[in-house]
Amino acid sequence: MAIMHPHTTLVPGKLELLAGWLPAQPWFSGDPTKLERVAEYRLDDPEGEVGLNGILLTAGDSTVYHVPMTYRNAPLDGGEEFLVGTMEHGVLGKRWASEAIGDPVYRAALAQTIAQGGRGADKLVEDASGNVQPREITVPLRGSGEMDAPVPEMWAAEVTRDGISSVASTGLAKLTVVHVPGAISELGVSVQTLTATWPGQLDPVVIATLV
């Protein structure tokens, strides 16, 4: 589960941080001055230490971009190339935000969600009094695998990027984050998928694959 803190501050905000990072990404062709959040989802870190967040946003037109990030209380070890920036959280303090495909905790969680038919993390909201309540899931996820299916080890992986996706490969398994949902038209029979819907997108689209 993921606990949200909607009544606290985050400086800079996520979209403000991304506005300076997105133009350098090969899969982004929008206007970074016109970022608008569509919806977000969360995955679970079993240790509860790393925030695993997927943001869906637009940038001046109808194209929806899928931007997963992770949040840590210290820099990602060996992850300088994946750093998006730092933020100051009113409750959690300084947070290092990284491109999620470069974070082994995210890769492990994403691979498990796909391989074992996961649905993402439940969202809980903590109010100003410390009370915790469930929050509506705006991006339902569905992994194509089955419960208790084997999950490939993704801890050590080489990351590459192209015009629509980022790929983490171990030589035995390949995990792909699709940054432009709907851009993949054909998938092999052996490819497992993570699909999502969100407000304005009622038909499930692929946002990640595992093979």
C-alpha cells in the first residue's frame, strides 16, 4: 500500500521537476511548459523505503506520456545518470527523484506485478490529524501473469532508451517501460504485459512489458 500526504508541501512539485528533465528524453516531443497531470499510480516496495510512482501526463496536445519515478531519502547508489532532481517533502524531508527504470527496487516491483498478475498498490491518504483513509484508484493496473508465477531477477540490468520506451535487460529477461502508451502495435506471443486505464482512456493500453 502507498500512504499519501495531500496536506503537506512538495518543493519543487513533480511537474515542475519534470519540466526541466523531459526535453532531454528521446521519447518526449511535447511542450515542457504545458505539462498537465492526467493521473498517477503506485507500486509497492516490500520494505516500505522507496516510493514507486507512475505519472501519466500531457504536454500541450493529446499525447499521453507515461513517466515512472522513484523517491528515496538518499541518492540511488550508482544511479547518477537516472537522477531527475531533488525535492523537499514537508513530512518526509529531502527526496531524491530518479527515473524509475534505473532503480532496482522499481524493476523488481514492476516485474513482479507483470509476472504475477498484480494490480498495483492500494492508496491510503493521511489527513492533517494523522487518520488514514483509502483513496480511489484512478489508474487500475493489470498484469497479464498469474499469481505465484516465477519472477525474473532484474536487480542487475543494463538500461537503454529509444523513441517510445526504456528497456532494462539482464540477458535472461527484458523489462520495458512504454513511455508513449498505445505506441506499441504488435507484441510477441511470449510477451507479458502491464495494462492500464485512466480517466479518458477506457480501453486498457500497454504501459510495460516483460519477456
